[in-house]
Amino acid sequence: MRIVLPLFDGFTALDLVGPYEILRMLPGAEIVLAGERAGRTVRDGVGGLGLVATHARAEVRAADVLLVPGGPGARRGVADPALLEWIGAVHATTRWTASVCTGALLLGAAGLLTGKVATTHWSAVRELQSYGAVYTPERVVTHPGDRLVIGAGVSAGIDLALTLAARLASPAHAQAYQLALEYDPRPPYDAGALAKAPAEAKALLGVADGWGGGIAGTGGTPPGCGA
């Protein structure tokens, strides 16, 4: 089972690494890190963490799973015709095409989300809607008929990967992988969604109370998701 994870400068590390830790456990999984050039180190968008591309994108034309991460590089990538053409071409071959966080903007720019309910990081709602998608704050949205799975911001990639594992293998496999990762979230604060976060937390990110995930008001873009 070929699982392709595209690398581009400015990806968000957890968007990719979280799902990777689950999907690599699937029976027969072959993980492909597809970058501009094989052997090139690609840096994330914030701290300079690097991952080495195992393959050049040009030589990857098919996949069982294509999972597109987000990050500031994804926001820039919507203006890269070659990247968008590649996403569309690989999607035509997949069992499932997925995105995490602002990776949904790349799917949208490639024409895959027009008229579809989709999710993304709360800071990118307006951009997502500009591609004809209908935003929902759900953590994971699945369109089986279109072979699409779309995840919300950053940490939602883990939920997305478990959803994929259940469909690609079985619910028991997904539960086993969840147990292997000891993924049993009990966050110390209930501030993981824009609607629940206190004003002080929003202020530290430069986000106005009325911003509403990019629908109204103004605010900054959080680390890992920005331009």
C-alpha cells in the first residue's frame, strides 16, 4: 500500500508526522516522502525541522493514499500550478486523498473541494470558502464517493489517520494503532477550538475575539499555519 506524503518548504511538522506514525503501521505500508528532489532536506515552516524526501514528486504519479499537510508552504503552494497539477494527477489514482489543516487549501486550489463540505484550520476558513467549499468546524470530514478525507487544524491529523486506518484495514486495526500511540487525549485546558478559547489565549496569537476563524473581523495567523 503506497502512502504518499508530499513535502514542500514550510510544511507544518505535526500535520505530517502525526498521520505518519499511524499510517506506517498499516499492513504492507510503503511510505513515500515526495519532494522537489529525492534526497533533499525539506524544512518545516517554524522551527527548521527537516525531513528528507525519499522520492522526487515528478517520479510519483500514483498512490493508494495521498495525504497533503498544511503550513505556510501550503498557503504559498496554491499559486504553484505544477504542485496543483501533481495533486490532481495523483488524486485520480488514489483509494483516498486526504488533507490536514491548510492542506485543504491545496485540495481546494486543485479543484477537488468545489461544492463539498470541508474543514481546515480555523484561520483559513475564508480561503477555503474561496475555492467553493462549504466550511464545517468538524475535526474530520469524509466523502467516500469522492475518495476524500479532510482534517481540521494540525492535531486533527491524528484523528484523520485513525479514520483512514479503519477504512483501509479495519476498526480493530485503528484501535490497535491508537493504543500503540497511547492516544487518549486529556488536555489540561479546554481551549483547543476558537469558540472555546479565552480572550487572553487569543490575544497571545493576535486573534481578535470577533475573528470567527477568518469569517469576520481581523487577527493574526498562528504559528505553523501562516504565510
